[in-house]
Amino acid sequence: MSNAEFPDLSTWILIEAYRNGSGESQLRPEGGAGGSGGLGSYRVSRRAIYQCYFRMEEDPEPSAESAAPRAEAPRLARLKKAAMLARSVKQMLEQKLIAPPSFGGLTTGIRHVLAIHAEYFFLTETGVHEAESLLADISA
């Protein structure tokens, strides 16, 4: 796959979250609509990133000149992927393209909030506009 066809991770996250999104906020039980980052908005899971994006990126034939022993190679590859994802997420948070979910009046324990924050990345309104722009550029 050429570099022109293979987007960087941040671009891929924006496009996948947009494609997965409903574009409609989910109504909360008390009748209010979920805001930016609500559970019904555009999102992508960490699992999908690892299964789809990083699988596309993997080199089918690892380099023979690698200094790492064979047993260390999978661990180092996982660490590299985690670091790459962390950098992209940090950059996207700084640009306000993604946000953690907004729970509003929902009462839940911190461990549930952290589990959801860790699993899903939600597009902000800015992120949605950026994804639409990227998709328009791709289709043009």
C-alpha cells in the first residue's frame, strides 16, 4: 500500500469514527440530549484501531537485521503501537478533535468512566467537521 493510500493514525481515527457515527445524540433517560462526546456520537474503539489500523500497517516480513531477540519482538511491537496511539490521541485532544464521553447526570463509579474513556475515542464537533473535510478531499 502506498503512502498516499495509507493515512496517518490521526486521520484514520477521524475517518473511522465519522464512518461509525450516527450523527445523532442519544437521549438520556431524563430527557436531555447527550452533548459533544455523548455516547450516541461519532466514535471509534481502541480495539478497532489495533485490529484494523495496525494490522494494515504491519510489515509482512520482519527485518532480519533487527537487534531485538525473537521473543522480544512482539512485546516491542505492542509498545511501539501503544506509544504511536498515545501520541496521536494527545495531539487530537490538544487540537480538540476528540473528547472523552460526556455523562451529564449519569451516576457511575470512576472505574466505569475510566474503562469507557480507555476504550472509545469520541469526535467533537470540530473533529466531525475535520473528518467531513478529509472525506471530501479523498472523494474529490
